[in-house]
Amino acid sequence: MIGPMMGIAATHHLKIRSQRSLAIRLQAAREEGQRIVFTNGCFDLLHVGHVRYLQKARSLGDLLVVGLNSDASVRRLKGPRRPIVPLRERAEVLAALACVDFVVPFAEETPLRLIKALRPDVLVKGADWRKADIVGKGVVEGRGGRVARIRFVPGRSTTLLIERIVGYSQKNRDVIGKKKR
């Protein structure tokens, strides 16, 4: 799937795992008494809001696992022009963050199957989610775990970043067009 053969740095590819290999690794961590935190998302065009969110999520336990939507999954959720950055590169960037212990790609629209398989102690989503609507809430709480919601950094989102880039690009085209006349 994803690994050193795909051009990912050796230190980062160890953090990028399949569901099966990660489930085995997390069982060993659980036996050592480590608290496993799980969050998921598209993480397209990583920005300061993402980084602060992931740092806060990591502070809630001993290991942070990031479920990463596949390219096809992102397209279904966000539209045909997304993701901007392909899965391999999004995974590598996330794996390079000190606060992220593992990245696990998934193809479904929701991470429910992944949450069931990995059995995190803490499930984290953004504060824009109503707690009752968080996918996997019942699974995690049913095992004695908890769900945490983290506030976003105001004015920071991938969608806003894309809109800003497109607006900037259009403005520059307009300025260049006027200079040529």
C-alpha cells in the first residue's frame, strides 16, 4: 500500500500502517497500559488549524492514531476536485509530525470499521460535530472509553485556504491581464 517503495522516508513509513498491522501494534501498547487516541479526517493542505488540533488530540493519551481518508473517500465527501494532495503525500506529511504516532488510510466514508478494529480509548473530533453524531461514539464509550471534541482555530480550514488561493490567483491574473494591454 504505502511504504518506502513509494518514496516515503524510512522514518515516516514506519508510522504509516495498514489496519491489520496497526491493530496488532496497538494491542501490544494497550497491554503496556498506554492510552490510544484516535481521530480521522482528510487532512488535505495541512495548515496550523490541523497541527493544533492534532497536538491537542495527542495530549489526551499516549499514542495518537490518525485515520486518513483515501483519495476516493475524499472525493465522495468533498467533491470531484478534492483532494488537492494525494493520499501518499498527505500520509507522509502527517507521519512527519511529532504529535502523530500512526497514520492509517481507510477507503470508507466513515471510520466506523476502523474504530471497531483499533479500539481506541479516546475518540476525538472537531467541536463542529455534535457529540451524538460522532461516528464510533457508541463503540468507544461502550468499551469504557471517552469522546472528546476539540475547538478549531477560527478562520483556518482547507476550504478557506483553497478559496484564498483561488482568489489570489484570479486577482493576479486580472492584474497581469491589465498590464499586457
